[in-house]
Amino acid sequence: MEQKQEFVSLLSSDHFTMSELCKTFGISRKTGRKWGDRYTVHGLAGLVPQSRAPKSVTCRTDDAVERLIVAESAFIQPANEESQQSRACGADITNGFPCIFILSWSPG
């Protein structure tokens, strides 16, 4: 944060160009503009690091649906040894969940 404060202080002094300051501080001009704009709009509070996490998750599963899935998964029983691998139909059952795989394939 001290680096940002020093940067915007020098930037607002009008003694240096944006390019000179960015080169001196080892930052891109895009970052320099971002710091300068945040300082102009919000003052020192705009220089505080901001979270990069999204403000909302639009594709999140509803809590009620999530609880239902967890509750239902408790009732799924693992397959017995005989049906663990059914090579005739190409199905592999692991932990009660079927996973289909291809045994062999040739273009024909």
C-alpha cells in the first residue's frame, strides 16, 4: 500500500509523467492508470487491495438441491464383486456410480 501511496503522491505532483513513474515503480501503465483513477475517485481508501473473488456466483447449486443430493447419495450402495466389472456390456461400476468405457473399437 505504501508503494501505491507514493505513486499517486508523485503522480499528483505533476513533476513526472505516467510513463516515467510506471517505469520507476516497475508497473504497467494500465496498473498506474488504475491506481490513479481509484485514488481520484475514492482517495486513499481506493488504494486498499480489493478482493478478486466474484461478487456473486450465478451457476451455484441451490442449497436445498445440494442437501438433497448429499442425502440421496447416502442411500447408494457399492456394487458387489460380481457386478464390479461387467465386461460384456462395457460398464464399470465404482462406488455405486456407473462409468461407461469402450473395450475395443475399430473403424468399420
